[in-house]
Amino acid sequence: MSVDQRCRLHAETLALDADTALDDYVPAAIVDHGELAARGVAYKQLSALGFDLGERSATLAVDGDTLTLLDGLDHAAVVAELAPDALSDLVQDRQSTMGLAMTARVKIRDGSLDEWIRWEPALRALFEGRPVYESGAIAMLDPDGAPLDLDRRFTLDDDRDEMAHFMTEAGFLHLTGVFGPDEMAAVGTDIDDSVAAARDADPEYWWCTDAAGDQVAVRSLNFQEKSAAVRAVLADERLTWLADLTGDDHVPPETCEGLVKPLDIVQGLSDLPWHKDCGQGLHSYMCNNLTVGISVTGADRVSGALGVIPGSHRANTVGSMRDKDLDLPSRLLETATGDLTVHCSDTLHRAYPPSAHPRKVVYTSFRLAPQAGDRIAPNPRYSREARSELTSVQDRIAAADNLDADNRYVPHNG
Ligand SMILES: [Fe+2]
């Protein structure tokens, strides 16, 4: 069993200039995967996509049963203005269409931001040969070939092969009663203390606005540096055994984030909408890492439980929202104190806003060990500072197709 879907090495990433990208790289991808991508473009009814690089421009369009790259923008319905280095990142899955919008590296001149983002699965078909998801293409089965019971919960005493099978098929896992109430109470106290100590705009936290207009800290970054109780949890074999769950050589976590989910948040990244953790890009280099939520308090329908879309980790579908045509049903993972939720980095998931009472959760990640021969250079886009700056990302996304936003687009901003 495996959830390792990687098909690219960090060490092989190229810095493509406009001519190399448009004259060599994209045409080569069309030779390899043009028909597969064209099928996805037709299935999703996407309009021709223009790239305006300033010095050069070109349009990706359907031509019979494959794609073609036309000079200029005469046939483009969606036009994205971006620097050559941003196109280089896009075609090599360093950043997705959404990732470029989130970092203000693209401006949508014609068409909409939504159309631009909806191109992502077809681009992945073109550049990595991953078929665009079509309704009915995924069946989730138990080891006997019957439909998988997607409401199944596990305990640490259950058969680990069955858990690995469930994880591989469905892309998530719910483990009950892993940690005790006292252990979770100690972690909860440390989250409270950390958040109470946060001062305005402290970059060690993500900040949100509540209904009263106040700024509240909702996520304590690098929480392992602030809590001995959570360090003990991270090192505990009731958690660390997950590194061996799917046989993919995941690495036990060294960092985590402590979250509070307050009531009445009106703006900010407290309750994230449907997304994949690779939704900003890098799927081909990182999936599937395993993200683990440790329920410091329980989470139910009225306290903001985690939602997942079983099977979506096997679907090349938009990773920064839920495609309205996606036929995979969602599940709400209602947890008790001490439960774990585990999901693949390519599984669509979301946090629902709490409506009756707040909750607390710690998130951590088991990453895949680097592939043989790979070398991962520090990436400023995924640095500690970049994680901190995500707190204002909603403004930048909105700015990507808002003509009046002064933070709309900054050429060559890295
Ligand atoms: Fe996530």
C-alpha cells in the first residue's frame, strides 16, 4: 500500500525563461500529454488560456483531440499576466494557479479568477500526465471488494493493515481515544496561555477579526516551542507509529501549530474553506504527506468539526475549493477529546465555523522522506516567515482580479 504520488524531484527544477518555456517546455508536454489534457479541457469546458509574459504571449487551446500553443492572445478567453519565472513555476508544479494568486504573482486581465483556477487540473494533466477527474472514476472498496464503510472509526488496537487500507482508499482516518483527558487538558492550557500572551500582529500567530471588530489570535505557530505538553505528545509512540502506516517512509513530526476556533469570526483564516494542502502547488513533489489533527477538545456539528471528501486524494480536481461538479460526498469527522484525524495532503478538507462553542486542536504533519537523489533547497515561499504572512492571504487572493486593489499585482515579486 502506498499514498506516495510524487513524480518530480526538487533537484530537477529548472529556471525557464519565456522562450524556453513557450518554445520547448510546453510543446514537449503537449507531445507527451496533449491528448490527455485536451480531454480534461473538454470535460471541464474550459476556455482558451492566454499567458501574457510581457515580452512574449501565447494561448493554450484545444486543437482537435489535443492541445496547441498559439502565438499571441487573439484566441484567448482568459488572459493571465505573469512574469516568465511565474510561468516557469506553474508548468513545473512549483506553484498552482491559486498559489500564484495567493502570492500576487498573477493578474487576470480577461476572464475571471475562477476560470484561471479551474484550469489547474488540466495543467496538471498536461505537465504531469495526471488525468483530470471525471465523475464516477473513483470507487472506494474494502479488502473484500465491497463498498468501504466511510463512517468507520478505528482505535489503536485495530488491525494496522486495515487502517492502512482505509487510508489508501479513502485518504483519511479517524482514530478514537488515543490520548487521555489529562494530557489534552495540559496541551489546552498551553494553547490558552500562548494565545493570551499574543500581542497585536505578532507574526508567531495567525490573526482574525471577530464580530466586534477585534483582532484575535487563532493559531499559535511553532507551538512545539511554547509547550512542553505538546512536545511530549509529538514524541509519543501513540502518535509516531503513523510514520509507518502506509509503508511510505513518512517522517515523524517535529513541529506543530496550536489552534483555537473561536465563535463569530468574520474575517481571516480561522475556518478554512475546502482545500487540499497541496492546493498552492508542489503536489508532484510532496504528496502525500499526512496531516494529523489532535483533538485537544472534542469537535462536533456545533463546534467546528473537520470535513473531508473521501477519495479526493485520488482525484485530480481543483485543490483550492470544491468543484461544484465533484461527485464524491463529504464526511464530517466529529471527534472527542484525545481523538486523532489523519488526512492526506491531497485530500480535500475544510474546517466548519463553530456555531455554539469554541474548540481547540493541534495540527502536525508527517512528511514523506526525500526521494532518492533529491535535494530540497530552502524555499522562501514555505519558510517560517511565509507561513506567518499567510494571515493576510485573503486580501491578496481578492486582489488578483480586483482592478482597484492597490496590492493587486506586483511584477517580479518572487
Ligand atoms: Fe489543510
